[in-house]
Amino acid sequence: MFRLFRACTLIFSLCACCAGLLSTVATATDETAQWTVFETSFASTSKYQNPLQDVAVSVDFTAPDGKIITGEAYWDGENTWRVRFSPEQPGEWSYRTRTSQSEDKGLDGQTGKFRCVSYKGANPLYKHGSIRVSQNRRHLEQADGTPFFWLADTAWNGALKADHANWETYLSDRKRKKFTAIQFVTTQWIAAAGNAEARLAYEGRESITIDPVFFQWMDERVRAVNEHGLVAAPVLIWTAPWSPYSKFLNPGDALPDDQVIRLARYMVARYGANQVIWILAGDGDYRGDEAERWKRIGKAVFAENPSRLATIHPAGHEWVAGDFGQEPWFSIVGYQSGHSDGPEDLKWITQGPPSVTWDAPPIHPIINLEPNYEDHLSQSGSHKRFDAHAVRRAAYWSLLASPPAGVTYGAHGIWNWDDHPALPMNHLGSGVARPWFNAINLPGSTDMAHLMTLFSSLQWWTLRPDPALIANQPGDKDPAAFVAAAKSEKEKDEWALLYLPVGQAVALRADQLEGPLLVRWFNPRSGEWSATLLLTSRNLMPPDSEDWVAWIGRKTPK
């Protein structure tokens, strides 16, 4: 049925796309704003049976200071190749092409110039510049030093299934709720056999072919993410060896390594000029022999000095810092605490690898890329649907168990992106998901806006986990009641942040915070602060039995 639908839509899709290409072919412009995308195209003079396999085109960009940065051009259908580049220096740039088929004079030796000018708009991605790892390697920051707090949403299928209007609706909602990044999948995978037009990113196995029309669809989705001031976080190659369908649908399991590399490099060439943070591979087991495999793939895809940050999205409760920490392309320790709420599952965040290995070198920012999804059935433990409280608990635990760099939210109904109640494809145990346009309003997403309000009011990048602040840890008896605590490393402005998932009395150790102290309570359900109170003892009593965040210090936060 899928093939029939694809065939029925093929002619219409090709006609519509070709009409669009005729009217929107990008050409080099005299000026390109700093941090945005310069694009130009080249026309080959030779015909290639399989352009992805038969020819490689490199472009050397020379900066105003003489530095040369090399990028790759990508095939975009017929005889068209394009290159995209994000200039980081104001001034005049020049470029020159090189190709593996030197007789093709349309692709080899092409030259040009453009001028990079300062960005004058309000988009924070361009106003503050590309994202990098901070000097102390604990968090992310932008080119001008502005700390960047990763608050991502998991829209795995969104870029594949959403039409233009629905994608705009979704992105506007997430921007309004203070999200800063969107995670999504870029090819067919175990939960989507193609895009909404039934097109495939690639076909074949030993020598794959690329469908440029599929990627032209994806172009619009990626561009829209950035236009809303959000970082795009695409998964390049999905794997899921636990599924019997993985070898048919997931490129990481279906393709030989050389074709995995070609596919990933194609997407890096196509989207590397956008403001992206790469997720090389998703949901696989990246330990042992598989770690060695993906280290080789990562080196081949990103080379020694990638222009964008990259990480891995491992399967649940896997910790890859030890395997990938020394890789030059690996920038962020991503992990997945997953979709279970049994006692050991809850302990994994608060007392497992994120909380006990964060200070082990080499240091990287640490981000939970997939906590429990709101409205998703727990896979073990309660077997109930996760509510907004469970989502908040996982988020705050994740941010305080390791030095905070950010966290990801997910909603059942958003990640699979159906327009009717449905069991997600090949994820039957997750429960029937509501339509995306209903799931977008689940209360946990608003609670993430409150979370961002809190962290934006503090120098969150100075926090370090400090479980020794708690004298009577409730989590020792009940893992669901674990109080996460972190303290600022700035001694002159000492303060601490505590998350109490259950409102109950908590005793602080008197030797951990000296002198007279103030306390303010932040309501993670409403985003409101309490009045400032003098902490007359080392005992904390929250306003009620719900979850609360306590700020404790000497100088009242804004």
C-alpha cells in the first residue's frame, strides 16, 4: 500500500517541485549577513548515473584574514550542485571549487566572491553567533560568549510529516514556550516509512541513490526551525537493533558503513551552514564493537575539525562518555533516561552515571536527550501514562544531577506526529497517542517554559551538583522523592538550587552553606516566585505537598 501511495503522488510531487525550482533557484548575492547562509549553485557539464557515488565537489572558502575553510557541495537534481556556507568573519570572502571529475568544467575551478556584513536583526542565533562548547567545557555558549541553555523538544517525525502550515504552528508554539532547539529525524526510519509525500531520502543498499525532492522538502523544515530562533538538532542516521524491522527501515542497520557515511556526509553538506547541532546516530547500542564502528563513521563524516557540534543519542540507560569522549568530533555527552519509572529507573538519573561521572575527564556538557515523554506509557514500573509532574521531575533531576547544560522535553503525539489518535508505527507499547495538534497543548510543555524562566533568571552555568547539602535525603527511602541539589561554584555569591519532587520537610547540612541565608520558593507549575524569607534554621518546609524548587542564598535573585 505504501508503494502504491508513493507511486500515485510521485507525478504531482515532481511537477510541484520542478515548478518551485524554476522560480526559486538561489544565486550568489553581493552580501550575506554574518552567521546566516550563503548559497550558490553550479551546473555540471557531464552526466552522472549516480551523482552521489560518481562525483565529489569541494569548495574552498577564503576568509578576509586569509584562512581557508573547505566545505562540500551537494547534488540537487539534474545537473545542479549547490554549496551552502555560514560566514563567521565580516568582510570579503572568495571561493573556488574542486572536483573528483576534473574534466567537468561546470564543477571544477568555479570561482566567486561575496561580502559578509554584520547581522542587524533580532534572531538570537545570528545576533549572538554559532554555538560552541564553553571554555570550561561544562555548558554551551554562542560565539559572543552568551551562555546557551539547551531546551529541546522531540519532534522526531515532525519534519517528515508536517506540512508547511502545521510546522509553522508547531514552531511558533515552541518558540513562545521558550524552547531553544528541535530534535528531528532526517530520513525514513523505524517510525516513518517516508515523508508526508511518501518520498524516501534514499533507495538501495550497496550503492544508494538520493532523492533531491525529499531533501528539498527537508530544506524548508530545517530553515523554518532556524527562522524561529531555534537550533536544529537532526538525527542523521537512526539505528534500533532491538527491532526486527530495523534492518529494513533504519539506515544505520540497513546500510553498509560506506553508504552510511555517504548519506550522512550528504546531509552535513546540505545543512551544515544552518545553525545545527548534529546527532550522528539515534537509539542504538554504541558500546563495544559498535562504539568502534561509530567512532570510525564519525571521523569519516565530520573529519577532524567539524564546523558544528555533534553528539550521539544512545538507547535508554546507556552512557557513552567513556567510549566517545576522546573523539575530536564528539562535543556533548547525550543520554536517554527513557520511558520507565521503576525504582531503578528513577535512580539511574539521580544516582547513576549522570550524577557520578560528570567530573571525570575529558569534560563535556551533559544533556538528557530523551527523558520520559508526557502521555507515554511507562515501559516498566507503574505502566501508567507519564503526567506533567513526571516530566518536570525528570527535567529538574537531569539539570541538577550534572552541571546544567540543558534538557529535552518530549510529548507522545508530537514525536510520532499523527493527525488522529494512533499507535505510533513499530512502537505499540507506547500507547495510543493523541493527534499532534492536541499533544502540543499538554501541560508539561508549558512547565518547560516555567523551567526556562527560572534558569534564565540565574547564572545557571555556575551550578555544580552538591548532594552533600541534604542531611536527610528522602530519596534513600523512596527514589521518587529524591531531592536534587546543586550549588554555585562562585564563592563570593554563594547560592544553591534544590528540586523537591514531593513537598516535605528537608534538612540541610549546617556546614555546607554558611551565614544567614534567604530562601525563595519557585513554583514549577505556575512559574511564580514566593516572597523572600529569612531561613531561620537549616530545615526547609515547602509551601505545600506538590513539587517545588528552592533557591537559597545571600542575595535575592531577580
